[in-house]
Amino acid sequence: MQSLAVFYPEGHEAHFEAHHPERPERLAAVRRAFIQLGLWEGALQVAPLAVSREVLQAVHSPAYLNNLEMVCRRGGHLDADTYSTPASWELALNSAGGAARVAQAVWQGEAQRGFALTRPPGHHACHGQGMGFCLINNIAVAAEQLVQKEGVQRIAIVDLDLHHGNGTQDIFWTRGDVFYLSTHQSPFYPGSGGLGEIGAGPGQGKTANFPLPPGSGDQAFLTLMDELILPLLERYQPEIVLVSYGFDPHWSDPLGQLALSAAGYGHLVGRLAAWADDHCEGRLALVLEGGYSLEAATECTRMVLSAMLDISTEDALGPSPYPESQAWRIMFERARRLWDT
């Protein structure tokens, strides 16, 4: 078994719009972290799966997929923020297939951990609508591929992006085989992810949201991880943990107001990795979402990789220069009562 399976979307530079924050340089900055740690050449580099229509249509409606392909062919916009180019349809399929292949490699024991450098990102793409820079929901496709093709019965998706993954929540809202847990800034785009949003039907109690006020940093995130997220994983006992990795909670991100450090992000993923080692044979895979500071892209990724693979390194950007707000404690106490942890 190799230590790390990696997907990199060759040709992703063709998905580009001038002056847009979701730009190709993001992936160059992420890959730089692998190179600095000496992990790029030795990793298991995987090609994307050709995801079946059956899997895609379990995640997105046929009408949305058809519309998305047509919009991409002419290089149009899904909304004011979400662009496409004539190359974007194939690149979106490749990224979804790459996330699915990384998850497969981890599930089948080809690699201990996985990291899919997906672009375009995915967690805002709902069942019938793309938005928030996202075209196809990569992590949802990876989870669905595991369910349909690998027979996995319980998956946890832990979303650590700045923004709530409304698309992932929407797709699995009424399902009990995927437990979606999210930390995110609130109030903020896209406006969803309230504490009381916990799923419905067979999915009731399989969605957990932890909306954080601006200024929340390492203490808030680590408390949520230790006292809410890990106990909920313990209760659910997933067979594999997938992580929506957005580095935009970092204090330097230009679009957000959270105060997480790169070292703090590493500690979060390190705790998930340790939990996975103890409970699901170490099966942990990350799927790239947002993040718009190139310096944070490299440093957060260095710290996350170090935590996943037990490598010693230091956070070159350091902690937030501003004191952490304690306003998050109100939400935390309400969440603890809600989930009885």
C-alpha cells in the first residue's frame, strides 16, 4: 500500500475567467506544498474514472446535467459568479472522476490516504443547480461511486470549507448512508447551514451544521472537532471519511472572516486521520473545494499533508494577527444540547 493517492486535473487551466478568484494558480499553489514535502513524485498518481451516467444522475438531475453541458459548450455562465468555458464540461467530469478514483484507491487499500486536487470545485453544486463557482459536486460523486460500485454502506463527509456546502447537503438530505457534517462562517454565502438543518426522512440526524461567527479561529474549530464532530463520527461509525478541503477558513483569505491558522487546519485533519486509523482502517480522502489566498493554499496544504502522513513541519504563516472572538461559544452550547454530546 502506498501512503498517498493523488489526482491532478491535467489541462484545468482551460477553465479560466479573467480576474475571477477561482483561478488556475490555486492548484499550482496547492501542488507546491506536495513538492516542498517531497510527496509529489512518490505518490500514487491516479487517472479519473469514467463516471457512469447512473452515478451522475443519482447526484444531479438529468435536466441539470444536460443544461450544464450546453452552457459549457458555449462558454456561458450558470449565474453571475459561476463561469464556464468550452473546456469546462470535460474538466468537470474529469474532476468528479478524479475524486471518485481517489476515494476508490483509499477504499480498496491501494493507498492509506487520498487527495483529489479537483477543479472546478464542487460542494455548492446541488441536485438540480450549479452555483458558487461549482459545476459538478465532486465529493458527492465520489461518495455515490463508493455506494453504487463498491458497496459502501456508511460514509461521512466532513466539510471544512469557509462556506456551507449547500449542494452536498441538498444531495444527501434524505439519505442515511451519507452523514454530512459542516463547519462554516455564518451569516455568509450561500445562506444555508443553520444549526437546526439536520436532514429529513431516512436522512434525519445525518446532517450536522456548525455555523461559526466571524473571528472564530483555532480554538473554536478544535473544540468543535473534539467535542462534537468526532463524537458524532463515533456514533455513526462510517466506513470511510471524505473531507471537503477548502483552505478559505484561513485568516488570510480575502473572501472570508474566519481566523483558522494553517497549523490549526493541520490539527483538524490530524484528528480525523487518527480517528480513521482507529475506526475505519485509516480510510481518509480529501477533495479540494475553495480557498483564494495562494500563500494559504500552500501552507494549509503543507500542514494538512503533514498531519495525514505524520510529517513534522512548521506553519510559516503563523496564527491570526487578531485575537480570536469567543462569540462561537453560544452556537457551541446550542449544538451540544441539540446533539446531546
